[in-house]
Amino acid sequence: MPKRNPDKGFNVHERMILVTLDRANRPLSQRQISEKCGMAWRTTNEYITQLEGKGYVHCKPVGNKKMCELKIKSSVDKLLGNQTK
């Protein structure tokens, strides 16, 4: 099981997804996120669904893709406690 940040409740995969979306500064498909994070598509889908449920990520269908972007307005660095490196 991936380690969680005890202060915020994010594991390493969730942090990678949040940072990737923050740095992209535009919506990305789940495939793009999985490639940039080096995760399997299924793993990426699972964590994106969790982040979406927690209200941090918003996804919408565009054609046959699911495009995702950050829903949060605060800095990801601040949200993750500056653990983005």
C-alpha cells in the first residue's frame, strides 16, 4: 500500500497526479496522466476517481477520452505540504 502524507491523507500516487495536473496547467487525459506519472492506466484511473470524489480533481468526457484538471484553487505545493519534489 502506498505511503500517505499523515497531514493531508494523500499517498504517493495521488501526489504525483496532483503535481502532474498542476504543472500541466491544462486538462490532461487519463492516458497522458498515466504516461507522465509512469503508472498503469488502471492505477491512474483508480486514484483519479478517488481524487475526484474528494473534490480535488474534475474530469469530463471529451469524445472518447476523460479529460481531467485540478478543481482546487489553492497551490498544490501548499496543499501537499511542499512535498512535490
